[in-house]
Amino acid sequence: MNPTPMGRLVRTPEGRDLVIVRTFRAPIEDVWASITEPERTARWWGPWTGEPGPGRTIRYTMGFEAEGPASEMLIEACEPPRHRAVRAVNDYGDWRLEAHLSESAGVTEMRFTQHLDDTTNIGDVGPGWEYYLDNLAASRTGGAMPDFNDYYPSQKQYYLDLAAGS
């Protein structure tokens, strides 16, 4: 399988954003639950614990990465079922992530954004998020989970080219 990368880079006053869009034939509330409820995030990204809500910190573990310790993530915004913004600082950098959801005629679009800093290696990060968002899609349909090796390193050059052109 060779999934087609869908991400794009958008210039912002602060730098650049990686934006990846996915659509789901499902009500917005159900997609929202897939990205916010710990038992559902565990299926595609990883489990988390803590009290959710803006200004609160949760502890998460990446479920599809090499074994690592739990990390903390601050919930910066939570406006069900349309917007969630989180931030984590760890050994891999400063991760500022957002999901914006909208629904039309029973189809929900999720626009995932990672606000990038100058040190972010887009050639590694882009394929990673493509993989995780396809995990999300598979977890929702019961389909086969993707293999990370189908995303990396094959999508790396696509993302490096995006960065070179931005």
C-alpha cells in the first residue's frame, strides 16, 4: 500500500502550519468522541488519563510508538464538538495541535493542524500524522490498521518538498 500524502503547509504570521484534512461519513458528535474519549483515542493514537477541560493537563501514552513514558498535554481549548487545541512539550519538541470539525449532510470534515516551529522536521512529522489520521479512519470503520512502513520514508520527500517551496 502506498497512501497518498494529503498534507499542506500554510504560512502564518507565526511561521507555518501543517494542515491535513480527513472526512468521515458520520455525525460530528461521533467523530468528536473519536478524538476526545480516552477509550476511543486508544484505538488510533493512544490512551490518556486525567480530567478533561480547557486549562487542564492530561497524561497520555503514544500507543503506536516505541515504549515510552507517559507525557503531559495541556488542553488549551475545548469547544465540543467543533474545536480542540492541545499542547505538549517533550523530548521531540513543542507540539501545538488543533482539530477543527464541521458537518454537512452527514459527512464530518476534520481539519487537523500542527503549528510548526523552525526546528520541526516536517519530513518526519508529516508522514507520522498521515499514519495516525489513517489509524483514526481505520479505527472508526473496523478496517485494517495501516502499517507505518507504508508512510515513512516514502512520504518524507513530499513533505521536504513542501517545506522547500514554502
